[in-house]
Amino acid sequence: MCSLTRRRVLAGSLTAAAGWGLAPRVRADSASETRAVRTQPALPPPSLTVGVVQQAREPELAANRDKIVRFIGQASARGCRLVIFPEDALGCPVGTSNEDIEQAVDAIGAAARSHDAYVIFCSSFVIPGLAPDRRGHCLRVIGPDGRLLLRFNKLICNLPSSDPRRAPGIFLVDGILCGAMICADRWLRGFEELPVTLGAKILIDCSANARKEWIPEFAWYLPVTRALRNNVYSIFCNMGEHPQGKDESRHGHSAIVHPDGTFAAVGDDAGDQMLVATLDLSQAHGREARRRHSHPAFQAYWDLGRRILSGETAKVPLREPYAAPQVEVAIAAAQMACSRDVPANLERMTRLIAEAAGNRADVVAFPELAVTGAMPEDIAGVEAAILHEALTKIQSEAQRHKITVVFGMPHVEGATRRNCAFVVGPDGDLLTRYDQMVVDRQDLFEEGSDPKSMWFRVKGVPAIVTVGSDARWNEIGELAAVRGAQLLFNLSYDPDVSEAATLRRAQFWVQLASFCMFSATVNAADPRGQARPSVPANGHSAIWEDFNGHRKTPGGNVEVFSQYSACRVVSAGSQEKIVYAKRTMPKQNTYFQRLVARRYPYLEPWYHRGAGMIGPDQ
């Protein structure tokens, strides 16, 4: 087979990406990189039929090879142009040589050529000098001519010292820009989302998740939020349960997710099944991705990441994460029911502040728009003087009860209205006012542009606050963690009370909270018991913990344990309620050093650029 260099693949892909207005300039290739990409169609096809194989892994290499070949034929018979297999689909026993693995790869290439199909699959490989059981893993993309289009190694894995530890960028399937990742590398944003800055319309996650990794309360939170954050197709191809128990127990649940977060196809836990869907590529418009990438607060960050992924180098000052006293912090999440009357809302907030302080909370967080409610006419009609009086009242209550208060309220200045979070300290001082940056109701609110205003401290511990739809852009949480945030608050008033919306909200929340922090996500309660209720809401506020990252072990003090994401410590139902949790804070947020920097150090400048943009120097 003839393999292609990473830069040559990127060069061809970037030419196609120019239609998105996102492609940077690419430097000329060196003399040693002279092989060209196979001729692609002048224009990508309007649709692509995909087969996602939820394979059960067999113990022997030959059995897995034959199974892959057989599924390629079945997928071709069903009209699939692209066939995707899970992580380690070409599994083999310890002691299998690289030569034997490559012979099996050749057989898969021949099947791809015979059936005129693209094939994506993963295999292990032997690393000279390491113990036989410490193998690396790689993903391969085979073209319909049987040739290798792309190979890259899993970074969160054993790798030889010579490996450059680089994210792969993008590749082409009939001219359609795609990105791929292997299982745990999905937590590295250079795999998951930088390809979208280069125009990828399909993101593919090849995984071998164990059964313990399926959390029903969060379900398909990774592929669904990935689709919605980028408005591209998100494909999750996971290993399925072996019918004879010949492999580790797997959870399956492979899925093909539309750019709007709905499902084109989903699997259960059984192995050896295939999902087939035809993707309408006009739906992969990337609108949310472009909005994120062009936001004035983040544009320079995304531009730098795209350039580094394309081969440039960058030097950015490295910032030490903020330090914090190792103190216990008690959080109260006040899931309040909101009225249309400001005085009634202030009366309820006063009572709940006193209740939280009486239960020895250090900080109490209220929903978005807690002071006015979320009715558009109430927001548009409130005067600046009324809002100022409300702030003064809350400052007085915070000082009286010696508690930090985080709450949502509009801010009106002249003709400009913003959806804000206010933070009042235990001495009554206004610590910060943050203007929501991800504004969905642009007929009511101007968009904020200053992420540094989200910062404050609770008992000396660095904290950030975000509002509502900000939760969709979880790079905010990640970059804050890189800068050193250890507390996170998201204030929400979600008027969609459907079961699907409630799950979707939890899916965004769990990702936002998964950066080694102690977090509270507060939504408004059902207001129907109020004399003049504001718009519908259904609560389900929660407090989350993720201090130990992926190395956490089950404990008896959480409601939902999840090893590879934030654990839900406690949550509420739909009615008004305060939920509490407390934790002793670490000295520093170690997210970046433990989970990112050593994985692909060439992208460290990208993270530090973002951390410097989002966090103040002091």
C-alpha cells in the first residue's frame, strides 16, 4: 500500500476547506513529500451512505480480519460508500507480530478495493523495546482503491518515544471533509473539534468503551453534544458485547447523530450489528461552529489552533494556574420558582439566601433571570432603576448573612440590554458582573464579549460564572480550568420542559463540569405555584465534582458515579428546592498538566493562548 504524508493530506483537505472561508495558507511541501492525493471529485456529493459496524471482538487476528471483510461486503450490498469499525476492530493476541497485523491490513485493503468502499478501522501494533502487552493503537483510513489514505496513533495510549504525538487533522471521503478520533482521544480538543475549523462535516469516534462507561443518566452525551456544538454529523462506533463472552464486557450504543442532535440510527449493546444511514450533507452547515470560532472573545484562540494543526509553530507565554487555599467550600444551588413580579422574586431570594446561610453554605447560586423571570415583555419592560434597587437589596442580604450570592438579572445601560450574572460577596460588595456571551434571544439581549469578567473567588478559591447557553461552548470551562478555575456556576432558565430537552441540558452540563472542578448548574424551578408565574421551567439543577479526572474511584457520596466525566453529587426534581454539597478544594486545578499537556505538547501554546484570553493575570 502507498501511504500519504500528513501534510499532503492536509494540503488537499485545506483546498476543499476554502469553501468554508476557514482554510489558512499551507507552506510548500518538502522535496521528500511528493506523493499526491488521489484525484477527488470536483464537488463533494450531496449525500453519503455510511455503515457503522458495532463489532464484537474475537480473540484471534484471523477471525477479526474475516469479520471485517465480511461486514465490508454486507455494507456494500446495502449501498454504503463508507464503512466504519470500532477501536481495535482488528484485535489480536499479545505476541502477534507487526508483520502478521500488516498482512491482515492488506486483506482489508483488498476488500475495500473489491467493494469500492472507504473503510475506517483500528488495530494495535507492537512497539520495539516495550513489553509485548504494552502495544500502541492506530486508526487507518483505506480508500476505495485499497490504498492507505491516513494512519495516526492514539495519543492516550502507549507510544514509541519517536512518535510526534500529533492530532491528525482532516481527510477526504469522496471530497467530503472528515475528522476522526480513537476513544479517549475524544477528550483532546485538537482531535474532537479543530478538524471542524478546517471544514470537517463528519466527526467519527471509534471506541471500545467498556460497559461501566455507559451512564444512562447522560446517555449519548458525547456524540450528541459534539453534533450540536458544531452542526456537523457525529458518528460514534463502539465495540459491542460478545455473544459468547469472549471479550471484556462492552456497552455498544453506537450512533449516527444528525447535526441537529437527533438520531439517524442507534444501536443497543449487542455486538455484530450494523447501523446504516444516508447523510444529507447540506444539513452539516457548521453554523454553530462558525459562530463559536468567530466570536470576538475566542477567534484568536481558534485561529491559532487551526494554524498549529496545519503545521505552523507558535510561542505563547505559559501561565501557571491560579493557586487556592485548601479550604472546604459548601455550595447551595437554589432552584427557585420565578414570578413575573420583581418584588415577589426578591422576597423569595431573600428567604432562600437566609435558608442557605442557615445551612452553612459559603455560596448560594440562583437561576438565570431570577429577579425578573424570563417572560420577554417583563425583561423588555423592566427599568434600570428597578434593577439597581434589586441589586442593592441582594447586596444587603449577602452582607447580613455573610454569604456569596450568584444570581441572574438583566443589565440595562442606555439602549443596551444584556443577560447577566451578578456575584455579590459576603461583605456586600459587587465582585463581578458577567454578560452572557452565547446569546440565543438576540432580539432581547446584546452579546457579551469579556470572558475575564466571569471570574471571582469564594474563600480565596478561583471561580467562574456562566449563563444559560454558554454551557454549549464547553471550551469556556476547559480554558478556565487551564487558567486555574476550581469552582464553576452555570445559571439557566430553560423554557423547554420536554423530556428530551431535560436530558440534553444534563448532557451539556456534564461536559461543562468535566474539567477537574466543583460545579453547580442551576435551572429555574416549575413556576406554576406562583401568583403570576413566569415562563415554564422544570429545574433538575445539579452539583458536580470532577477533581480526580479519569482516575477517580467510586465513592458513596455521589448520586451518579462516572469515571470518565464529572460525577453528579446531588440533583433536584422540578419543584423549588435548595440542594447542597461541600468539598475540600485542591491547591490547584491539575486538569491541563494531568490530562492534556503530556498528550500532545505541540498544542500547548494553543491552550495557553486561550487561557490567557479567558482569565485575568491576577
